[in-house]
Amino acid sequence: MIKDFATNKNIHLPTKTSKKNGQPFIEPFIKFGTSAIGIHPVTKKLFLLSASDYLLFIFNMKGDIEHIEQLNPTTFNKAEGITFMKWRYANNERRTRQKQLYYFSNTDKNKNYQ
């Protein structure tokens, strides 16, 4: 389901090389290591961070994927939290022990997360 959604939306997922009938081929590979999950209080959409894949998934309450956002591994090297206020926030723990907080505005161009 996730692989099909990503393929149809032209989203590049992490990949791995496998073998089929003795021939190597590259296929999408998601570890799906959930690092944070939250339900938007107004839209009731489920937001899920997968830190190991650098992906933010948005599902409706039926479990259908509505959006997958690729996160920049440099900026979000270990995304660990999400909360909802006027903006959506995601926090990040860096190896330097300096924590960071990023927000996603409701008015970000091409980024309708509601």
C-alpha cells in the first residue's frame, strides 16, 4: 500500500537491492521505525514520523495514506516528536546533543498538511 502510493505520487523511497529468479533488482524499502505519532485535533488526521526512513506519513482515520513527506536527513537526522498548535512542530535530537525544533506553517507553499 505504501509502496504503491509512493510510486503513484512519484515519491522516492529508500531502496534495497534484492534478487528475483537470481537477478538483482532494486525495490523500495521502508523500515517504518515509528519515532512519533499524533492525531491532528481539528482534522483528525494521523501524523507518523519514521526517523529511520526520514519520512513523515499522513493518514486519514480510515488508515488510507494521504501524504508522504521526505525529510531532509541533514536537518532531521533523528526526528523524535510531533505536536500541533497554530503550526505543526517536529523536534530533532542531534548528535551534538543540541536539540532542535522545526515548525511547518499552515501557509507553507505546496505543503498542505491539514
